[in-house]
Amino acid sequence: MDLASKIRNVPDFPVKGILFYDITTLLKDGEAFKASVDQLAERYAGQQIDLVVGVESRGFIFGTALAYKLGAGFVPVRKPGKLPAETISESYELEYGTNTLEIHTDAIQKGQKVLVVDDLLATGGTAKATCNLVERLGGEVVSVAFFIELTFLHGRDQLQGYDVFSVLKYDK
Amino acid sequence: MDLASKIRNVPDFPVKGILFYDITTLLKDGEAFKASVDQLAERYAGQQIDLVVGVESRGFIFGTALAYKLGAGFVPVRKPGKLPAETISESYELEYGTNTLEIHTDAIQKGQKVLVVDDLLATGGTAKATCNLVERLGGEVVSVAFFIELTFLHGRDQLQGYDVFSVLKYDK
């Protein structure tokens, strides 16, 4: 299935000059959504994945479906104040300001094999912060998976040393 | 599987006097998460479900896994300003202030059978607003499904006329 044809290109969102790749047109197509999750899952067939870690909130979309398909647990990484029990946090720089992410301290057991999932690889800051959280808890990042990769933003540079996979790549 | 035993009770979250039912301890257990999604899916076996609509952001967790399992499309309902294309919105009252939800106007075709999913049924405001959005686009709400229902908040009163299903019920 041509998954790229299901993505809607929205110019000037969220700000003027940015071309936004909108996955909602793919998600609402049951066959396309299933094929997308299966394509992610196929990449990890035969590998041990104990946990899928997904970042609020679009990372929950592919992350939970993928966890279900792989038979893995799902761990949410959330914005500050959303997780009810004890957390650790990581902050990273954005173009303007900083962003902070949290994970429950008991979310991962030492040595568990973790797949980090988000919908989009842009500059890589979110994914790198998430990998840091996983490793601080003793988890092993098996791979970092994205549905869409914006290759022109060179997010992989932030993720050197990690196995990185993306289903769709855009070079502009 | 005793799914209730996988839920963590967190007192005084998000504010003093509230007992919070934390699903993250269930989600991180791959078998428990799978059993939870399967239990939701089983309820709808043999029924036509074209789309699962899930509310940002915890509604994405069970919503997308369930859409995957049912072979349905997934439609996110989001906070204002997050969806990139044309939207309609619904506002509803909270204890303090109001909340607004948006859906893409092209998310649902007239006559499509829709399952609305959220993790928690509390007072029912979010679910009711979501049903309104679905119906304004011409969708038919087949059922409204929750993982947890706080029966003492009487959220079903807001959802009269709808089929409502929840996996776990708490009466305090």
C-alpha cells in the first residue's frame, strides 16, 4: 500500500513557512493504519521487545498499537505533572525555550529491552530525551522508531549510536 | 486475568482528596495490556465499527490499539489548535471553567459507524462532547467504551441514549 499517498500536506502549520505532514488522513483509513503498524512491527520481528515507550501525545498513537501487536507493555512519557506517581524528568532545548518530559521511576526494570516510538523524527530532541530517560532507569534502547522522518532536519545526528527506523522519509 | 489488580491507586492526585486510578502499571505489563484491549474488542465482535474516535491524550492509548485490533480507522479528538486542517469544536463545562475539543471536519463520512473510546468515564462531559462532534459530522455512535468507570460520578447520566461499556467499575 502506498502509505505516503494517505498523508495530507498542510502548508503554513503550525506557523507560516512550515509544511506539516498530517497523519490523520492515514489514521482514519483502517487498512492504511493497519498496514502502517504492521510495517513498524515487521521491522522488529524476532527481536525481544519488552516495552514500547511512546511520547505524549502523538507517540501514543503508533506506540500503543505497536505494543499491542508486539505483545509488549506500553510506557507513556508525558509532559510535567501528568504522571501521578514518582517520576524523573529530562529537559531539552527547542528553537524557542525548553521542553521537559517525565517518566515514572518504576516504569522500566533494569535490563528491559525498550523500543522508543514517536510519530515524527524532526530535530530529534524529543527522542534523545526519551532515550536518556529510558537509560537512566536501566532500560536498554533496542531501537528508535518513527512513522515519518524529516531527513532535512538531521534528527539522526542526535541519535548517533542508536538503531533508528522510519517508515516514510521526506527530504523537504 | 485480574486486571483491577494491575491498577495503582494514587491518593491525592491531581488534588487533595481525589483517589487517582493509575493505568500505567497495567499498560507496562504486556499481557495485561493485551488482555485489556482484547476485552474491549470482544464486546464489539461481529458489530460493524468503521472508526474509533479517541480523545487526547489518554484516549489515544486504548483507542488506537482497539482500532488496530478491530481493523477500524482511528480519529483523534484534540485540544484546540492541535489539528492542522479545518475543524469543528464543542465546549463543555468543568467544575472550574470550560474545556474545548476539536475534530477535523473531514474525519468522518456521513453514516459511518463510530466507537468512541476514552480511558476513564468520570462525569461524562468529555464523552458527551465527543459524541456531539461525531454526530455533527454525520457519524453514528455505535457505542461509547471506557476502560475505567467511576460509577459514583454518574457519567452515564450524560450519555443517556447511548450504548455504554466499561471494563472496570469503581464505586468510590
